Amino acid sequence: MKESLYNIAHSRKEQINNIGFNYKGKIFRKTLSSYMFMDPTRTAILDRFETWVYFLVEKVKSIRTYYNYTVPKDYTKIN
């Protein structure tokens, strides 16, 4: 999706410091024990589950943006 010139001009001086943790591919590595990742078969299964968990978290973010009427519908800087 192409970003509109209005949004670029409106947010060019916007400085948001705490935009959150980039957790793509790191959710299970940060929350589960390292013992769980010793078996390669189990690691492959957990990696597949992690893609689904990441997908669900991103959808929750989009729902939060949808119900927050103070930000535009395509706002991406939400925690």
C-alpha cells in the first residue's frame, strides 16, 4: 500500500521513542526455557507455532487501532 503524501508531511517531525520490542521470531525464545530448543524436531514445531502467535499479536494490534478513534485507521506505531 502506497503511503499518502499527507501522512508523510504530517508525521515527518513526529518522534516516538518507546515504540515497543521487535518480537518477530523471538517470542518463544524469550519466554520458554532453552531446554525446549535442544531437540531439532521440537524447535521446528515451536517455530511454526511462533508464526501463528506473532500473527495473532499483530491482529490484536490492528483491532486496538480500529477501536481507537484518535488515530487514523492505518496507524502502525501502536505498542
